[in-house]
Amino acid sequence: MKLNKFRAAVLAIAPAALLALPAHAETDAAAVVKHYADVAHAKYEDSLTTAKALDAAIDAFLKTPDDATLKSARDAWIKARVPYQQTEVYRFGNPIVDDWEGKVNAWPLDEGLIDYVDPSYGTENDENSLYVANVIANKTIKIDGKDVDASKLTPEFLSGTLAEAGGIEANVATGYHAIEFLLWGQDLNGTGPGAGNRPATDYDLKNCTHGNCDRRAEYLKSASTLLVSDLQEMTDNWKADGAATKNVEADPKAGLVAILTGMGSLSYGELAGERMKLGLLLHDPEEEHDCFSDNTYNSHLNDAIGIAAAYTGNYTRVDGTKLSGPSLHDLVAAKDEALDAEMEGKLNKTLDAMNAMAKRGETVEKYDQMIGEGNKEGNAVVQAAIDGLIDQTKSVQRVIAALDLGTVQLEGSDSLDNPNAVFK
């Protein structure tokens, strides 16, 4: 059997499920969970490797801030997203990952906390007193009514003081999306063509635009340093003696629950619901995941690849090394070949829809345009991917039942379960 519905042109690395699904003799739950942990370590290590490459590209940009080095930094950011998005299936079902994830991939963010914004952004928000705090321009800011020294934009300040300041989740100060904003700037095009267009001179100390170029550079470097250190932490957690590995391998049955929780929750509540259907219902470009760079279609595709890989046990590393091993596929096929074929078929159908969306993103229009009001064709392309994710979740639930894993709670979403609520 094969999961072979990937469009390699979109990806910086070969997708895992291009590999045939082998039959591993005498597969048991413990072997499946061990391989799942081994693949997690490889994926986070690849995420760390590409984050280090991004960090080096940011160093080169800050040393010589021009259009060429800015493009290289942006390209490195997009490449870094590929392996990381494929790790997201580990978030749900693994508390160690879920508790940490906000450091690196929290979204959406109120970018006015970090830097200058267009006047159309507004000047205040009833839910966030730091909505336009612009810490890059201000060496003192108020948090919870108290003056806070922001003269040094160090990694410690960003992660320990600024992140979720005032207890507000939209105050995202670190991670991929803070870096994305600092590299691209706001996307002011609505559902029209074009991404963020921050000039390289925003970092040019000799020819500075928008002021505070030294502090903007300090913030960007600190955020990049944090991304590397945070990914190092999670890579270590998935080593053979790491906390995440020990936790998931302690009870093989619970380990299978973790795998399927990740598959089902990311498929349904998070990706189909919060990241896709919500934006489609509202036709709101602010609800796209990589909103500054217009890279959203690639991020969604790589999430789907990660979900499929959790079932197949296959992964191709950034250096080309192919990993395969005991997987849910083996367990399910041994129990119910028809159900295995059903699960595989639905994963492939979703990947077909995701690849169609990614192809459209490369050749016709970006994701924020696809979800625009009145764009029937674009809306339909996105909806087809959502439908695939919802349908494959039903098969995930059937796998849970077939493996006799009891009641497993999967993430839901008002966007899918109670759409009227999103308009209130």
C-alpha cells in the first residue's frame, strides 16, 4: 500500500508518506509507540536544524540589510516551517508538547505589541491594553498598570516579560510568527494579492526607515535565538531518555491513544476548524495561519502530511534519510484490512485536496484570497480540504474503536460544531 499523494514541488523536503507502507512482522503497541517517539525526535531535530539555518540567515541580513539578504532570511523561514508543521501532530495527546507549543507557534498575534503598524490597525483594543504598545519604539511600557523597563530586548525579556503580557494570549512575543512579522511586516492587502512588504531598510542603521532600527534588529535576533533554544529543548525531550519519550512509552496503550489523539484533534478541531473553517466562515484574512508571508497553504499541507505520517510511521528527513518502522497501519491492517484501506484512502483524499490547494497557492492566488468573500472557486478548494480532514477524523474514531482504546477525547471547534457562535 502507498500514501503517495504529495506534490514534491511545494515542499523543501520529501514527504514521509511517499514510502510504501511495509508490513512489519509481529508488530505490537510498544514497538509502534517507540517508533512514533523516534520519528518525533527526528522531526524536532530537523526543525532545530532549519531554525539554526534561519538564525544564520538573520545574522547575515542584520549584518548587511538589503533586499537580497532579506529574501534569503524569508526563504529560510519558509523552509523552517516544513519540518516544524509536520511535528504538530505530536502536540495533541502529549502534554509536554502542548504546554510548550505556545512558545514557538502561537497565533494570531497582535503585532502592534511588537512594532509599528498601519493606521488602519487602530489605536486601542478593549481586550488588550498592549494592542499598540510598540515595544520596539518604547523603552518603557505599561503592563497591568505598572511601568516596565523595556530598554533591553533580550531573549529573557521577550519570553519572561512580554510573552502573554497581562495574561493576554494575543500578546505573542516569540516564535515563528513574531519572526515572520519582523521579516515581512503587515499584509495590508486584505483578500487582494500581495503579502507583507517590510523594507530591508527597517534594519539599516545608516539609512533607517520607520525608526528604531537598532532595537528592531535586537528584537529579531532575540526572537531567533529563542526559537533555536526552544526547539533544542523539545528535541532533547524526544531523545531516548527524554521526558516526552519516557512519558509516551510508559504505557503502550496510552501511547496509541496519544498518537490517535494527535491525528484526530489536529485533523478536526485545530486544522479543519480553528485554522481553516473559521477564516472561511468569516472570509477574514486575519484568520490565516501564516498571515504575513502568505505561506499558509504550505503550512496546512505540512500539517496534513504530519497526520498521515503518524499513521504510516514514515518520514523523510531534511538530509534525505528515510525512516520507517512499526506503525498504526500495521496494527490496524492486522485487525481489520478494510478499515486500514479506509483510513489510508481518506488520508490520501485529504492530501489530494491539500495539494490542490497548495498548487492553487503557487499558481493562481494565495490562501487569504482563496477564503475571500465571493470567491466561489477558491472557497470550494479550501472547503474540499476541510471536508477531507473531517472525514478522515471519522475513520480515526473507527480506528480507536477497532483497537479497543476506550473513550478518546478529540478537540472540537465552534466553527464546525456550532458555526453560529462565531458570528456572536
